Amino acid sequence: MIKKIIKGLFKPLSLFFVFIYYTTSYSDTGQISINAVVISGSRCTFQTKNATINLGNLIPGSGIDVSGSASLTFRCQGKSPLVYSITDDDGLWDNTPGVHRMKHTTLNEFINYNFTYTPSSETVTDPNPNRTITINRTLNITAIALHSSYQNAAVGNYSDTVTLTILP
């Protein structure tokens, strides 16, 4: 009889201990970092890769700013929106971001010049996002040697090389 009583109490006591166990257990949290990089579906390439801007003769006493220009062509293809941007490395002789300088071929002398180009970026959209967009553009580049930057320059040849990068 005692066995039956104990057996009869075992089930309710078991449930009681299970209940106590679950109410006194602890929970914890974990974290997962999620990272992603959105890349462009566009592809841009320069069709003409090299050009020369010849500023000619800079005459210190002239008081004249001297400019020259050149152009490069490029093509971009991709789905809408097609986005590109163009940057330059400020040339071989930059000492401050955004400053372009030509260096004398033998002396440690420099002439600053302004360097601009258009277009520098663009976003092209198409109402049909599944259609491939193809654009051809001409990059117009201008270099200007201000008289104030060469009026006291040493006689001789000066040059620089600027690298342009097109990024989609």
C-alpha cells in the first residue's frame, strides 16, 4: 500500500520538480554580426586611355594664365540606376590633397596648376530596371598654369602625370 501511495505521489512531485527547474533556469542571449557590401552592377572603361595637355611656353613677365585641354572617352554599361564617378590622384608631385604641381626636370622646383574635368560623376536611370543601359561620354580635361604660380619659376622644362580612375 505504501508503494501505491509513493507511486501515486511520484507523478505530481515529478511535475512539481520539473516546474521548479524551468522557473529557476536562466536564459542568455547571443549576437551575430551581419555585414554586406553593395557593389555596382555597372562596368565602366576608358575607350581612350592617354592624352597630353601641352601648356606651351610659360613666360614669367607676360602676366598671362596659360591653359590647355584634352579629352578622354569612356563607356559605362549596367542596370538602372547606372552610377559612376571619376577621381584623380593629384599627379606625381602633389604635396597637399587637391594640389597639382609640375616638377622641373632637373631642379627641385615646382609650378602649381589647376586641374579640372567634367563630367566627374553621373547617375543614369531607366524606367525599366531590367534593361541594360549603355552610355558613351567624353571627359573634358583642362589644366591652367596661373601666372602667379610661374612668374618666379626657374627656366626649364616642367611636367606631371595625373592618373584618372573611373569607379562604378
